[in-house]
Amino acid sequence: MTNQKKAPATVIADAPALESVLRQHAEQQFAEELAELVKIDDRQRPPNWKLSPWAVRAYLLGGKLPNGFTVSPKYIGNARLIEIAVATLATDRALLLYGVPGTAKSWTSEHLAAAITGDSTLMIQGTAGTDEAAIRYGWNYARLLVEGPSPAALVVSPMMQAMQSGNIARIEELTRIPAEVQDTLITILSEKTLPVPELGMEVQARKGFNVIATANNRDKGVNELSSALTRRFNTVVLPTPATMDEEIDIVERRVASLGRALELPAEKPALEEIRRVVTVFRELRAGVTEDGKTKVKSPSGTLSTAEAISVMTNGLTMAAYYGDGLLHAGDLAAGLTGAIIKDPVQDRVVWLEYLQTVVKERDGWKDLYRACHEVL
Amino acid sequence: MSVHIFGVRHHGPGCARALRAALEALQPDILLVEGPPDAEGALPLLTHEAMKPPVALLIYVPDQPSRAVFYPFTTFSPEWQALGYALGRGIPARFMDLPQAIQLAREPVAEEQATPPADDLPAAADSGHPHSAPTDEKPAISATATPPPDPLAMLAEAAGYDDHELWWEQQIEQRRDSTGVFEGIFEAMSALRADLTPRDDEEAQREAHMRSSIRAAEGEGFARIAVVCGAWHAPALAQRDDAKADTALFAKLKRVKVETTWIPWTNSRLAYRSGYGAGITSPGWYGHLWAAPDRVPIRWATQAAQLLRGEGLDASSASVIETVRLSEALAAMRGLPMPGMAEMREAIQTVLCHGETAPMQLIRDKLEIGEAMGEVPPEAPAVPLQRDLDAQARRLTLKLTAEIKDYDLDLRKDTDRVRSQLLHRLGMLGIGWGEEQHTYGKLGTFHEKWRLQWQPEFAVALIEANIWGNTVASAAAARTRQLATVAPDLPALTALLERALPADLPDALEDLLERVRDRAAVSSDVRHLMDALPPLARIVRYGDVRGTKAERVTPVIDALFERALVGLPGACLSLDDDAATAMVTSIDNVQETVSMLNRDDQRAPWLATLRLLVDRDGVHGLVRGRCCRLLLEMRALASEELRRLAGLAFSPVNPPEQAVDWIEGVLRGPGLKLLQQDDLWRALDAWLANLAPDIFVTLLPLLRRAFSGFSAPERRQMGEKVKLLSVEEAAGTLGVRPSGEGGATHGPIAQERANTVLPVLAQILGVNYEPGN
């Protein structure tokens, strides 16, 4: 029960020089953009917000500011979703970002918190082992034994800290937290208060406090939210990339950067190969071919953009170490099959059907068809 | 004397409200409305108490009902409100547009236009009436391909909106204070139409006619003339200088005789998505804007919550509160005075539906579009569908009488084929005038026997069916499409396909095939795929009698067939007895298809799949036996192979029930072919002989069942066969013997004993008997 989680604020104080950290927080990385937005933002702000809802939207979606400064887009996709998310937080409701893995949920949540409060670090990582202390408070037992219960012996959770300071607390992977721990959120969200019976006190949230949670809707079954909790969240579902080109772009960038990181001695994959993999993923995910003419079954897996990236990287590795350094269909087949067939019976049928009815017929895809058939 | 022009948008609640208020203030003594003068006779019915919008004025050419125009009205149509006002006050109300008699005459005499793309719209009027713009959404459904640049879109763009619907909704329809609306619209349109040149001849003629109508009213001495027209036309109607030129434009145009009636309309048909090029996206929302006295967002969110509750979904009042708050926050963020439909929709999805899209479809269909269906008074004149049927019946010399009449239709004759089509089409519309009798024998594919009896309630059914289309053909096609959208599963679809085929509805058929293909792709039930095959195969095989294109169906069969083969091995695993029986039926269906089409590219993979099943453990005995038998019938199983399989099936390690299942599977169907399979019988015999007595007793009923399908002589022959086989084995004379046509074989003859009876036999047969011969 000893939750020795340090308050994040002190972590930042002790942090190494900014340049040497592996990954900077959003508010650090985009400090300049936030500062520029504050400068021109003369619209009404909800209590304790650093920016107006309009400016938050501008920060996330990017664009050119009236003073000529260009804000980079943080979320590429449907602008209305971001508007709903911001409006939700402005109405004092908790926000639940829902979606399949790899749809920029945590990313969006981090940037929303950074833009609204300037602090994206009050974060609770949901796991099967997350206990109540992580959401409410824990005790410094050495102190507790010496001094007895006192506010000084209290180990404050990020949630409590956010309530005290009127900031936004983020919960990652809400559905992985055990149901009984999830339910501690109900009081926090509806009464906006956190009682500490041991000290006969309570922490009442200051204005500006709110919660952004992310959850994976593929794992609904793990610890599905109780309806009482669901009701306290406004749910925004983040979709997979809307267009083929958008997704190809994402895959290409990530594959290129991963390839650099792994220092693979392979050629950069042809756009054509990326297009093929992304096409397969999109078609199976959507249950219909890109031309909209043929329906196909969807396998049980997610087939997220992130998996397409890993199939490509995998193929590149195969080509680099076992092939001629050039990416061929044969290098992709195993990775592709592995990504699609998650359930050995059902998915196999789905994949086979897809190969027979779509891949086989498509011009210039014969090599992929043969390669995939071989590994099946 | 004064003329007041009100430019409106058809079906706009804001416009309707403003117009009503403006008319109350103006107190006109005559009302002119943009609409077909041909329909003036039908106007008095508008205030009939049985008239419930949405309804449509239908104007059609009596001898060609497929040429028709619909003018839909709903409560919040400005025209409806204006006409209601005029009829209520007893002031004259006139339509002033160019008569449809002229507009319908202009068209080339084209056959019924290909029905609009989407779902349930009837083959709507192909009036060729190029509706000028969304502002001028005169309901006539356009056949012109590219509409001219949309003036409304230009205005919206100038205002910084990319969605012109949204712009109009916010500017006009949501407005509660209507002061100055019409002046504003007029001014905006004048700016857009700076040169006032009509975009084409047709528009010129229409506007000329409208101007002439206004002049006529002026000439009759009315003091306050109210003119209601599409916003686009408003500036053009204000400039009435050249009367002569106007008259010249339309005076000499050709006319046809047209008729008018009211028909019920539906909200979904007012919406864009039914392919009705000039509609409104969300009649339900507009209706709500019209009907809700105040607090529009709250009422809307409450309705949504009630709808969701009705479907068993959670929707608490607290969530409704949050929905309204979110919608208002969204509106504030977007700088709107109040939440519009988009904000409401997003708020409902986010709060009430927890981000899910599935319930939103419900909201879309039931709330945003709405399910309202209009009603018209019984006094409304006969519908064109009735006329079309009368005309066709006359042409085909079929009488609509209550008397029972029998017909034997020979489909090779033109008249009979058309008769059959008509009856099938009516059947699709749920009008069971004719009842098809079963035919037997060789003439089956060319002949249909029908029993005809007209029942009075069919007249009512016809009025209802008119909603699908104005002719029997178009209505049946639209109805078929609609049935296809609600068909629960694949076999239901193919059954529908089989029903639709004799009705000869090529477009609907195409649509159905498309649906079959889509459904097949996502169907997880292999049996559905398999069961769907035979009707399709029949279409390909026998479709030629009716001139159906086989090449359309073949790709669908291929797709189904391939998917079925991929899924079949998996689907045959772990079946219980009932499921196995059903599976055998489905396998037989595929077999039927394969043998009916007789294509090598199907036969080979089918045989391969059957072979796979025959050998696979875990497949139910019945299925394996049946596959074995099918292979045998297709001459794809050598007798050694059969011996091996029979040996395996009857191995002592197998549970005896499985062996019985296997033999039942093999024995299904006619028995004669089996008689030659000595090895099969020998294996069966040996197995039976080795069964423990108690197991034998348990299995006996099952075995009896397996053999129950055969006729008595077949059974006797089988018995003799087995008996003979054991005799042979005893005698050690395995070998070739002559076997007769009926499978009657005879064993070695004991010559001595034969000699004793031969003389008697010879005497009976009347032949000479010489011993030793």
C-alpha cells in the first residue's frame, strides 16, 4: 500500500536540462506557440483557463494566427471532434476520449491539458494494479508512525493535486483500472470533492479542475465502466484516419523515423508497398474495398495505423537482414499475416476470403497473393 | 393597388412563420403562389379535415402516368401556410407558374427514367423540370445533370460558411423575429441576379408566366396582391414592364392534357437522401423548429432521450441536461445564437449515446428525418397507379372482376409473358390479384398457371402502393428495392430475387444482386451462402426464357461460391445431429448448383472440398457420408477409395452411432447406384456382424431409419445383395459376374438342382427342354 509516488511538480524541478530529456512535455515543446496564443487571445476564458476555448482549438488544430504566427497542428482529423472536446471541458464535464489503439487519444489529452492549464503532467496511468491511493491519496508511513495522521503525512495523488490547484488531471487507460477503483471517481466527478476522513477534512476542487480520461474501446470487456461512471463523462470517439493519403503519410513518416532509429541497412520502402499495406489494412478495417464496390469481412484485431507501421518496419528488417535489402511482397507477407490473423480460426477464414476475392483479382498484386498464400 | 412579393425557400419553417405573420399584417385580397395552375381544381381539398401533411400534389399525363411531377407540401412549407391562410379567409388563391400542361408537353417522350439512386424513392417524376436552385426547390424532380451554380452557396460563401444549408438555417429558419426577412431575401437575391437574365429558356418562360399572372390579377382590380415564390424568382417578378414579350414567350407552347390529385407523402421523401434532388436534409428538425413554441434545444434533447429510452437505452434526465449544456457551449464556441442541428447531434452523440454512432442512426431516422406519413381525403381523384393498371389490364384483356378466372400462360408468347409480368409485379406490391398455381411436368419452365380474382380491398392497396411509383412497373421496382433493404438475411434476399425475377424489373434486379453480393461478403453463416446459391443458379440456367441477363448473376454466384468453399470446412466441425442434417441440405444445395451450371471451374474446387471433408476427423458422420456419396455420384471416387473410407468409417474405434450416421449419409438418395458398390456392402456387413448384441439392438432403429428412404423393392435388392456377397465369400468365388440393369445379379448355379426344375419351367414358358443343353 505504500504509494511513494512523488508529486510530479518536484520531478520537473529536479529534471535534467530540457534538451537532454528523451521526450519533452507538450507545454515545454510548444511553449512558444502557447505564449503567442496567450498574447493574441482576448476572448472570454472559463475560470482558471490559460486560454479561451477558441485559442485551445487553434492550438490543437493549428493554423495561422492574426499576427502572422503559424501554429502547428497537433491533431489532424475532424475539427468538430476537438470542438466537442473543448466545449465539454468548458462546461465542467469530464471528458472521455475513446477509440481503438493508435488514434492519438493520449496525445490529444496531453495537448488539451497543456493548452488549458499549461500543465500536462498530472497524470495517472491506469493499470490492473492501480489502487485507490493513486486516485485519492496515500500515506507517508514513516511520518504517519512518528507524527500520527497529519496533512504532512499525506501523499497527494495527481488527482488531488489537480483539485487543489484547479488544474486538469489525466487518466490514461481508464478501462484497465479495476472497477472498484474506478468508482472512486464518481464522487470526485459529481461532488467535486475528495474527503479525507482520517484528518476530518476534505479537498474541494477549485474552479478549472477537470478530468480527461482515455480508454480503449477494443478492451471494453476488461473493466467496462459502470453506467454511473459513464454518465459522468462526455464521450468523444477518435476515429482512425479518414483518408488513404492521410494514413499513408503517417505510416511513411513513422517508418522512416523508426528505420533511422534502428539503423536498418535497407532501402526506404517504395511508396507503392506502403500503399498496398495501408490499403489492405483500411479495407479489412472498413469491411469494404477502397473502390466501395466489394464488401469484405473484418478480422477480430484492431488493424490500427500503428500496426501497419510495425508491419512495414518488420518487412524492412526482413529485407535488410535476410533479403536483398529491397522490400518485396515476400518480406511483408509474414508480418501482414501475423497482424491480421489474431484468432487462428475466424481470422484465417477472413484473411483467406480476402485473399481469394480481392487480392487475387487486383492488378499487380499477384506477388502479394502468392507470398501470403505461401505463409498461410 | 399594391403587389407584395415574398421570396421564400420551400419547406422552411422560418420562412413559413415569417410569411404567415406578413400575410396577417398585409391582409391581401388575393394570393398568388408559385405552383402549377393545372392543380387549382385540387386546392379546395387542402383544408379538408382528412388532409394531413406531408402530402404532395401529383400532376401527371393520364395516358403516360410515368410522366408526372410531385409538389410536396408539409406543414412548415410557406406555400402550405399561405394557401391555408387564403382558403381560411375565403380570398382567391391561384397558382401562377407555367402550367405543367406545357412543361410536361415539352419533354421528349422518354420511357420512365431510371429510378433515382437511393432506396425507397419511387421512380419519381421525371419531369425534366430543371429546378433552378436550392432556393427555388420547386419539388419537381430534375432530370438535368448539372445544376447551374447555386446562388445560395455563393451567398453562404460570401458570409464565410462552407455549408450553405447551415447558413440558411441560421440566417432564416431559426429566426424567431421575422421583421424584414423578406426585404433582406429580396435584396440579397437582387444583388445575385443583378442582370436578371434567366438562366435558360425554361426559366424565362416560367418567370414570364408568373409575371403575366400578376398582371392579370392587377387587371382584375385586386388591391393588395400577395405573391409567394422561390426566393430566386423574387427580383424577376418585380420587374413587370414588357407584357407583350412575356406573353409571346409561352403563348404558343404545346400543351398536353394533365390530371391532378393529392397523394400521401413521407418525411423521408422530403429529405435529400432519397435522391430527391430538391429537398431538405432534415424535415424532422425543421418540423421541430416549426412546432416547438420555445426552448427548442431542450425539447429536442428530451425527444431524443425519450426515443432512446423507447429502444431500451439509458437516457437519464441528468444526461439531457448535460446534452443541452454541451450543445449551448458548442454554439457559443462557434459563435452561433443558438444550437443548430449539428450542435444538437454532436451533443446527443457525446452525452446521450456515449460517443457511439449506432444509436445516432436511430436519431437520424426517427427524429431528424422523422417518420411522418401524410394522409389525403378519400375524395381525392384516382391515383395514376390505378389508371396504369386499368390501361394495362385492358390491353392484356384481363378483367378486374371478383369472378375467379384461370389462365394458363405460355411464356413464349408475348401477350402471355406481359400478363405474367404484370401479375408478378402486382404480387411484389402486395396486391394478390393473381395466385400462381403449381405446374408440373416438362412444360414447367414455359408455362404458368394463374387463378385471378379481383378483390375490392385491392383498390385501397393501390392507393397505398402509389407511393412507390405511378406505374405498376416503377412501383414494383421501388417496392422490391425497399423490401431488399429490410430483408433480414441472405436467403431472404435470394428468395426475394427469385420472386422479383419473373416480374422483370431489371433495375431493381441489379440492385438486389448488388445487395446479395454485399450481404454475402459479410455473412458469417456459411450455410446462408450455400442456400443462396440454387435460386441464383436457376436464374442463370433458366433466365433465358425471360431474357434475363445471366452475365449479371454469374459474378455473384462466383463470389458466393468461393466464399462458401473457404468457409465450409470450418463450418462442418463440431456439429450436432440437427446442425449436421441442416448442413447436408446446404451441401446438397451447392451440389445442385454445381450440377445445374455444369462448369469445370466450379466442379474441380467443389470436388476438392468434398474430398477434404470426407477425410477430416471431427466432421459429423452424416456430413462425411453425404460427401462420400456426392463424390461417388460425380464419379470422382474410385472403388478402392470407397473401400478405404468405408473401412475407416466402420472401424471398431469409431462410436457405432457415428458409423450409422455415416451410412445414413451415404445412403441418402436413390439406392440403385449403390448396389454395385460391393465393397461398401461388404464393409457394412462385416461391421454389423461384429457388433455386440446389445449395441446392435440400440442401433437397430437408427439403421432402419437410414434405410427407410428406399422403396420396398430397393430394400429387397439390397438385402439380396448382402446375402449374395456372403455366399460368394463362403464359396471363395469373388469375381466378375454379369449384372443386370436393375442390379439383379445371380450367383453360381447348382446344376444338379437346376436340372430338377428345368423341365417344369420349360413347360410353363412353353419352350422345348433338352437335358444337357
